[in-house]
Amino acid sequence: MARNRSVHRQWDESDVRVRANKKGSRPRTKQRPTHEDAVVARVIAVDRGRYTCVVNEYSTDQRTVVCIRAKELRRNPIVPGDQVGVVGDASGAPDTLARIVRIEPRATVLRRSADDTDPVERVIVANADRLLLVLATESPTPRTGFVDRGLAAASDAGITPVICMTKTDLKDPAAFLTYVEALDVQTVSTEPSDALGGRPTAGVHEESLAISEESVGRLRTILDGHISVFLGPSGVGKSTLVNALTGSERATGGVNDVTGRGRHTSSSARALRMPNTSPGTWVIDTPGIRSLGLAHVSEEELINSFTDLVPATADCPRGCLHTQDSPGCALDAWVHRPEASPAAPLRLESLRRLLAASRGETQAGTDEKHLGQAIT
């Protein structure tokens, strides 16, 4: 009888149990929101999944907004200098959080890799149009390899490079700058301020001295109206320059007395405004680097970054590898011309070292691969 009663029972929707989909109960669709209401902001800092952005940077209504990244952008790096689309609470009020839903097209991308064969690219900054390669005349010792790698990275990104020499009270930068005198690259040197006295006699490894007003003025003229990124090893005085230009208080440090290398003080890149400059002027301070891999730069672009050697390649045979034993390579004769720069042989050696490293033909040590020679 019980069986017969179950057969004739009246069923309704309350008898149906629907289990929720573990991956989401909403129906899947390929149509994504266009976020036409998103406002454009510039990323100025990244810290543990939080992105500090400036909305309306060219108007008097500009404000700072803290954002998170949308789920669909989790595989896309967002770096200082990026322009992004922001939705949600973009008022900038305390304890509010907006969401980045779009990365606007980038004008330039400055990248590096861990070494010259690592296929993984690491984006440093975006939309910069000036690359300030900062080196100290001494403590730490400047290296030609860093200059060549920086110029190659700038050429690949389409960014104008500038070489800045600091700590000129320790040593005259003229000898080192002979290495790049044949290049069409702007150079600038900074002098310490006399207002606070000279460097302590306890040693040259103290923190960087304050920069003179004349040096700050020269740098302002070069950087005004541009988005400039400061790149260099630890201890050369990047943060000291940034503080002098922007009035910020970025942490600064000295150089280790034993290793001769700088101590890391800046832990992340940050974009800062320069007062009394044109709208859109930004200075991006970056942590000190000890390796500037160029795995993403093609051999052709590496050669093109050595502008003083490029004319000689027209006389090389087709398919020339430009190595020391390449048949008919015209580079050796070019650098030994009477009118050639005294640094031309060193620059050819550096080019061949970079080409060999990009082909994986050498296992260069850290000093040779990333720093190069010191010119005394």
C-alpha cells in the first residue's frame, strides 16, 4: 500500500533539490562589461596588491585613490607609470577602495630579465620617456657594463637615456664619461651642497650628501615635462636625487665598507611629482639593481644601441656574427681608426660580450655580465 501511495503522490518544485555549482552558480558568458564609466588614473605605487593611483592628474580636482586589481587582470603586471581604468569608489576618501578594470595602451615599457637567457620579462615602469642612468664616481665604483645594458634597454623601450654622475666630490667624472663621449647621449653631473659642509673624514662610505641648488636646477631643466625613471645600483644616490627634486623623504643609505656595494633602501618603485614644473612631470624612483638582464632584447637592437659602432656594420659580410673570429668583420678596423674614440675598443669588447651572452655562449660571472669594466 505504501508503494502505491508513492506512485500517485503529487510532486512540486519544493521536492527538487538543486546543488550549487562549486565553480559558481551564475551562468557563464563570454560577454564582459565594457566599463564605459571607468575613470582614467595613473598608477604611482604598488604595494602588496594595493595600487595607489592619481585621478585627474592634469586638473585641480586631482585626488589619490587606493585600488585593487580586477580578477581578469591577475596575469597582467601593473606598474608605476601605467594609466588604468578605475571603477567603484574613486572619491579618494579614507577607507575607500576602487577597482582597476583596464590597462590603457602603453606608450613605452621598460623591461628587464633576471639574466640574459631567462625568457621571463619583468616590467619595471610604463609610459616613461626619460631614463636617468645614475652612477657614482666612486663608492660604489661605476661600471661600463651597466651603462651599455641601460642604453640597450632604453633603445629597446624607445626611451631617451640620460647619464647622471653623483658623488663628484670623491672623484672627477671626466675619465669615466670618456667612455660615452662619442655617443649622442646627454650627461649631467651633480655636486654636493656647500651649506652642510664637506664629506666626513671617517670614510667615503657615508650616506650621500645633499645636492647643490645648481645641480637640482640642471636636473629640473632636463626632466621638466617628462616621466623620468631613475635606474642604478644601490648606493649611488638615486633616492637622494629624488628627495632633492621632489621634496619627499625617501629613505637613503650608504655603501658597505667590506663589499663596496650599496645597501637596499627603496623596496619598491614609486612615482613622485616635481614641484613647480609642467603638468605631467613625474619622477619614478626604483630600488637598486644588481642585474639588468637583456633576454628580451634582440641582437639587432643590441647592435643598434651601440650607435658609435653601427656605421661599421654596413661593411660587414651578410650574416656576420660580429665575433672576434668572424671572417671579414669590419668592427675591428673601425675601432682602430686614427679618428676613433679612445674608448672604442672597450665598447666593441662590451658589444661582443653582450652578443655572446644573448646567444648563451658564455657563462659570465656577475661582475663581467652585469657590471663590466671600471675606468680609472
